[in-house]
Amino acid sequence: MANTNQKTVRRKKRHRRIRATVSGTADKPRLSVYRSNQHMYAQLINDEKGETLAAASSLELGLDEPLMKAAKSVGEKISERGQEVGIKKVVFDRGGYNYTGRIETLADAARANGLTF
């Protein structure tokens, strides 16, 4: 149990460092990613106004797929929803997670469907 707490504390510390430099605007919102053990969540956020422009999650999509396929589906969906709102360019906020596995899969799927990082 103590090891899990230490991992979470280290991730949150990394996330604070990232958020000190990464900020979303109306022209270039922040693509924020959260990963739980079972689901993936992504949001396009305008930090100037403090509003969420678009969101997608594997929970909302009702995906009962393996985790990597769910991450790809969420990346595709957030890209589609961003384009519906008129968003082409984003700043990627990996949330303190390493850029590998599900985080990388989600980012690659979003790029493949039209978002530019």
C-alpha cells in the first residue's frame, strides 16, 4: 500500500511541474489525459476561462475493450469532438504519466485523426 501512495505522490509532483509550463488558450487548448486502472479520460481545456471545451472517456463510450484499444478509441473520439468545436491545435498534458503505453496510444490516435500537438 505504501508503494502505491509513493507512486501517486511522485506522479502528482511531476504533474505540478508540467502544469507550471503547459497552459491552454482558446486557440490552442490543453489536451489533459487521466488514466485509471480500468478507464481513460481526455479533456480539451481552455485555461484562460477555466472551461472544458470537449471531453471523452472510455467509461462514457461504454467500451469493454482491452486497455490499449480503449485508449485508441478515446483518442479518436476526443479528436472528433475537438474538430466539431473547431479545434485543430492542442498542447498535450500527459498528467505526470510517462509517455508510453496507453498515454502514447491515445496521443497517436488523436494525431492520426487531425489534432496537431
